[in-house]
Amino acid sequence: MTLEHRRAIFLQEIGVGAVWVRRDTAHSDQTADIDRVTDTINAASYATQSQTVTLGAVNPSATLPASTGASPASTDAAWDESPLATDPATLPSTAEIALMDWPQLQAAVSACRGCDLCQKRSQTVFGSGDRQAKWLFVGEGPGRTEDQQGAPFVGTAGKLLDAMLSALNLQRDANVYLSNVVKCRSTDAHGADHAPSPQQIALCKPYLERQIALLQPTVIVALGKTAAQALLGCDPGTSLSSLRGQLHRAHQCPTVVTYHPAYLLRKPIAKREAWDDLCLALRTYADQTANPSAE
Ligand code: SF4
């Protein structure tokens, strides 16, 4: 199967398949190819023996605007001001967080008022999914819909992420865990979704680090620049394009960087590059499963 076919299958999953379908490819052939690539991805994802999975080359040439955003730009009305203030005492120490189990960690996040993001949240968004999962996807932070529903990656960006997961033969709540760098929604002065500050990320990061330690994923996929910078400890000026297309390690775990689905909704042309990134993640998973000590 050619790279072009695999891209077509992925892009069909995310709704722009026609862009990549070869003019000489019959529809019935595409359908058969979908079955074959699904089998291939499935085998690669759950292989216990070494096997070769030939996947697409990575194109690191893309650039990203200054902020990926947690979700598509919101035009919602301004939030009501909350009379509640921050309370650093509700933020456990890093050492205390490092000893927490899943229920303790979730309770600590729910009670946390350790940074100013608590003031306008509807609720915290802890993360969701299979706590035995080998795949961890990390985004920037909850957007408006996530804040309302208390779950990560819902709404239109969440649907696109589900399609990306499906292309990897993964499924939300089945074999993947979803989380964010910060657990409370960040907004600008007009109430629109906004990237959290480095200070807010630093305060909230021990919660994510404990999630990673409890999960011990085989592969982490960082969705967007903010998540990548936070996971990899990069300078805030580091571009997403400089991080894509190569394998990193975050908290001893192989980590791949790609676009946030909210960005892909705004820039559908970048989906083809996202597919390259997912191929790298899938190849990394297969390599790690076959040889867990491999760098
Ligand atoms: S963003 Fe994190 S540190 Fe800030 S209040 Fe929410 S849970 Fe606490």
C-alpha cells in the first residue's frame, strides 16, 4: 500500500479524503485498502513480536501561529466574575502529589484553587480514558465546552480527535488516556479560550506528571505547541515546527508532537502533516512494544 493510500484513508476518517484520493483509484479499491490498513495498524499497535511497519515520512516544514488554542476560537459572552479567590493552600506540594493514587489525584485536582484559573472555571477537567492505556494524548487545557462538560476534548475538536484516534485503531475510553497540561479553562479578557501562562502551567504541571507516572504510557502524543513545550520543558519561544517530525522523550516516555485538533479545524491543510506525525507515533509504539528498552 502506498503512502498516498494511507493518507487517503486517514483523511477520509477526518473528512477531507477527497483531497488525497488518486484520480486512478477506484472506490472499491479504497474500501479494500481501508480494511487492509486497519489490519496493519491494529497489528502494529498490539504487536508483541518485532515486525516491520512501513509508514510515511515526516514533513517538519509546517509552522504554527503563536497560540494553538484549547478549542476553536470562542465568541461566548463574558464570564460572570467569581467572588472566590485563589488559595495556594489547596495546591499540594509536588512531593505530596507524587505519592497520590488516581482517586486521590482526582480529588486534589477537583479541590484545587492553586492558581487564578480556578476563578472562572465551571469545573476542573481532570482527564479521561483507560487508566491502563499505553497511549496518552495531552492537550493545552480545557476549552469552553470541556469546562461545561467536565471532560477533555469534547465538541468539534473532540470529534476530530476521535477520528485521529480511529485512524490509529484507538478509541476514547477504550485504549487511550486523554489529558491536558492545565486542568482549568484559561480565557482572555473577553472570555474567549486562551493559552495558559507559563506560571499557570508550572503550578498545574505536577498533576500531569503524576498522571504520566501512574499511567506509564508507551507513547505520549503532545497536541499543540503549549502541550509540547510543557511536556518537553522547552522555552516558550520554541516553535511547533521545530518540534514536529522527531522523537522526543518526556518523563522517560517516547513523545511525538503534532497539531492540536482545534488548529486542524482552522487549518485543514495541516491534516496531511498530522498524519505524518501519527505515523511516527505508531511506528514508535511498534518499536517500543517489540523492544521496550529501545531509545
Ligand atoms: S489550573 Fe491547575 S493549578 Fe490552577 S487551579 Fe486549576 S487545577 Fe489548580
